[in-house]
Amino acid sequence: MSTAESGLFVFGTSQSVASASVRERMHVELDDVYAGLRRLRQVPGLLEEAVPLATCGRLEVYCLSERPGRAARVLRDMASARIGLTSNELVDHTYVRRADDAVRHLFRVAAGLDSVVYGEAQILGQVRQALLNPGTDAVAGSYMKRLFQAALAAGKRVRSDTQIGRGPASVAGAALRLLEAEAGTFDDMTALILGAGETGSLVARLLRKAGVAHLIIANRTLWKAERLAAELGGEAHGLDELPGLLARADLIVGAVSGCSNLVTAAMMGEGRSEARASRYVLDLAHPRNVAAAVSQLPGVRVLDLARIYERVEAAREARAAQVPLAEAIVDAEVDEFVLWARAREAAPVLRAVREQVLALAHEEATRRARGLSDAERDEMIRFARSLARALLHSPTVALREADPSSPEGQSLLRNATTLFGLETR
């Protein structure tokens, strides 16, 4: 007997099992993932439903299959052929989780418990986007949609009932909070971001969200700066234009890797109008992009990286302290979903048993009521159906509580069809 619960699995990779370089090799455009899933659904008995979840740190496919082991191997073989690693090599950089473990994994992901930073805010929106993606309707059915809705509910409950998402847990977030405390609003600032990598991109997005007036992205590779600037409504330049760009900026963020003293005190003084002399510097790079002498310039405030790290570590410790409470919430939400899944699996058998017994009761009462008045016949039918419902109570409870993923539950559901002589639909 195939069950939704035992047929559920997730195949994926994330930062927990694969390095950034391996994940880059495993990158697949989401449209291609959906196309592959649509093809697999055409193979009889292989894939019933699926939903892919793609973020910057993970690529997962949640699947429902009559043959989950075979379906997971097919997905791994497809990934292997695409990225040039053998299936055996790929095992070290991917994972497969089944049944309840797959449910718990998705709920923990939505709650931010499987992220680099506990409680990170972006993941809940990414889970929601996976559910709402136009491609999902073609590959997902009622089970997968209910699964992702339940995961979103679990993630929201963790964020509302715990403190796991409070406080800046990234260098970028902590730096901007320190800056905001000193400078106030960003509304009239021109921000210059040096670097379009992970840190630079994150700071640029946070600044745009905070309402910075003007955003400038400068990067060694111009096309990367252009891509980020186009996304955020800013302007892009190469680092060779740095002196002129510094003169325009009220806030300079250093996020260029492997480049020390990129910004010097002399460069900071070139072409700067005294009317706009107040400036802030966040140096988030290692080694530092900004020369130490810059902090001695009048009107320039360089925020201390040590202070930023102190805030980050304090927030991380506070979030980690909330993990046991968050895990308990996830466990409760998983249990609730599993109960729904079991009831869903038992539903066809329950429905068939009730219909069969009530139909027999009605048929027998009608036969016995021949020659009686209409009122007497109706009373006999009502009594027969009422007696049938009373007799059905205990079998109904047993079938509803049966675990379709266990041998005992499967045996009970299978024997019910035999004992009551019925066919499930």
C-alpha cells in the first residue's frame, strides 16, 4: 500500500553538506528544474508531486512518489549528469530524507533552524515563493501544497513565539544598526558600496530597504556591479573611478576581498565639498579596504569593526538560546501535520467502510419495512442507520488513528477492506 507519508522525500544540497564551489557547480536554473520535474511526472509510478526550493545556500526538491527510493536515485543521476560528478561523489554533497524526517527538515528550514544564522528572515519568504511560483501548480498537488502551507505556519509561529529572529546576526546588519544609531536616517545619503560580492550585495540591499537616497556600486568586475545596480536601482562603476566616487559619497562601505588600503586619506580628501563634509565609513573587508589614517580625517566617522563583531556575537548567542524553544514548536507542528497525513491516507478506507455499512443498513431496513406505513418505514431506516453509526464508531477511531507508515497501520487498513468486503476509491 502506497502512502503519502512513507512516499514523501526530499533530495537536496545546502551549505551544511557542500562548499560554495560545489554548490556553484550544482546550480540549476529554476525553470530547468521545473521542466525536469514535469518530465519525471510523465513516467508511470515515479513521481506524483514535487516542489523545488531554491535559495542562495540550498537547492532542494520535495517529492511524493510510490517508489521514493527509485525517484531519489533518478534525481541524483540527473544532477550527476548535469554537473559532471559521479553519483557516488554526489552522495557526499547531497542528502535524502524520508517521511517524517522530510517533514521535519522542511519545517526547520522554514523556521530558520537550518540556516547559517539561526532565525534568518529571508528563508520564510523563499519557502512562500516556492509554493506560489507559477511552475508549482504543474508539478504539485494537494499534499505538497498542504505540506508547504504547514511549513510556513510553523516558521511564522517560531518567529512570533520566540526571540530567534531578533537582533542583527550578520556583520552587515549589525554595522547598519550602529550607523543608524549615530547618523539617523539614510534618506538624504549617497552610499558607495565597494564590492559586489556576498557582503557588498547584502549591505546594498539592506541600505535600499532602509531608504538610502542614492546607491553607487563599484566593483573590479564591472558587469557584476551593473547587475546588482540594475536590481537595486543604483549606478555601477569600476574601481578605477574610485577617487571621483568617494567625493560624492556620504557613506562608504568597504567589501572588496583581498585588497588592503584601497581607500586612502588622500583619496578621501579629493574633490569633496565642505558643504557636505560629514561622512561615515564601514570597513567590512578582510584585509581592510580603508587605510587607518582615514579615521583621523575631520568629519569622517569610521565605525570600529570590533564593536560590530561584539554586537553580532551577542545576537548570535541570544538566538542560539532560543533554539530549544523553536525546536519544540517545530516538533509540535510536525506532529500535527503527520496526524493530518495519516487521516488523509485512511480517508478512502474510512469513506468506503461507512458508505458500505450505511448502504447495507438502509437496504436491510427498507426490505424489512415492506408492508409498513411510510412513517414506520422511515422510522425503521433512521433506527438502522443510527445503529450502524454506533457500531462504526470504534472501527472509525481505529482507522483514523492508524499509522499508514507502520506495518501495523498498513495491516489494519488492508484488513478493513477485506473484512468489510469493499473496494476503496
